[in-house]
Amino acid sequence: MNEGLRVRERIGVADGVTLANAVVGFAAGVVALSDPTLAARLVLLAAIADALDGIVARQFGGTEVGPLLDSVTDVVSFGATPALLLYGIAAAEWGWLGDGLAAAPPDRALAALAAGSLFVVFSILRTALYSQFVGEGENRPGIQNTLGATILAAAYLAGLTWVPGLLAVAAVLSLAMVAPVPYPKLRARDAGLLGVVQAAAIVAPLAFHRVLPRFLLVAALAYMLLAPRFYWGE
């Protein structure tokens, strides 16, 4: 007998937060094609929602489908959306955002599309391999696609608008997602502090000469470069 999907029974509170993350990520992807600055702020908001669903799951309990929902949402909010953000930034800074892709110089359009595609592919690859082959208590190889998306969004909000540099950074972050380097999980205290800074950077990215997104960018890069050797995590 077909019992249906039984959505109400199988979806929990934490899954609702995960789905809210997907909504924010989708909105950021749409907005990226007209307002990259707002899109970058929404990417950071999606990253906060991504952290909150874990907290909510520990408080109210998770569900069997929760990890799969989280993985699918990660690909949307921290794979496809950052790729669209890259394209939006390139279009805005290189001057064809209002006129569309047809008005773009072919070499620049190709560079933006290639960097975005690379980010999407490696985000999908990292998520799939991590979900299939990495257990809960094992080392976490490669940077999280959440971290890669946060670095890109924070860099743009911090005032780094040189497109070739951002595309190169995106390529490096893409490869870092599958690098055989173990990354520890942030301690709750450190994650909470960064969450406060991230929220402030969303609300007031231009305050005090962009100090909030710049601090967030430095902290994210420090974790990426130093955490495998100098940070023990939880």
C-alpha cells in the first residue's frame, strides 16, 4: 500500500530551517543578476541559516531525511548561488549587467561562466563524496562549500572588486573543496562569535570603512589556511 511521502511526520523543525536556507539561497541567486551586493549579503545570511539548522537539530532532534536535505540545500545556496554571484559581479564590474550576456565581450563572459561552473561542479562533487564516504566522527577533508561561499561574499562586500582576482580566488576555492586536507569543526564559542560578526556584516557592510566584512574575510581565510595545523576544533 502506498503511504505517500508522509511529509508532516518525516520533516522536523531543523528541516524547516534548512529549507529556509534554500529559499534565501535561491533569492540570492536571482538578486545576483541585478544587485550583487545584496546577493552577497543574502549568501552570508544563508550561511547563518546553515549553522542554525545544526543548533536546532541538537535542541529539538533531527530526522532521517535531515542530512540529505542539508546536502541538497548546500549545493543550492553554496554551489549554484555563489556561481551566479560571481557572474553578477563580473557583469557589474565589467559593465554588461544591465544589457545581459549578449552584450558581454566573449572572452570575459567565458571567464565568468567558466569560474562559476567550476565552483558549482566542485561544490556538487564535494557534497556527494562527503555524504557518501565521510562519517560523522571522521576528519573533514577539503574546505566546506559554505566556507568558500562565505569567502567570496565577504571579499566582495569588503571592497575587493577586481574581477580577475575574484575569479582566480573562486578557482582556488573550488579545488580546495576536494583537497586531501582535514579541517576541524569550529568550537561552539568561536562559531557563535563569527556568527555575530557575520550578522553585523549583513546589516551594515559599509560601516566603519567596511570593517565588518573585512574582519569576516580575514577570519575565514585564517581558518582556511591555518586551521588544519593550528586549530583543534571540538
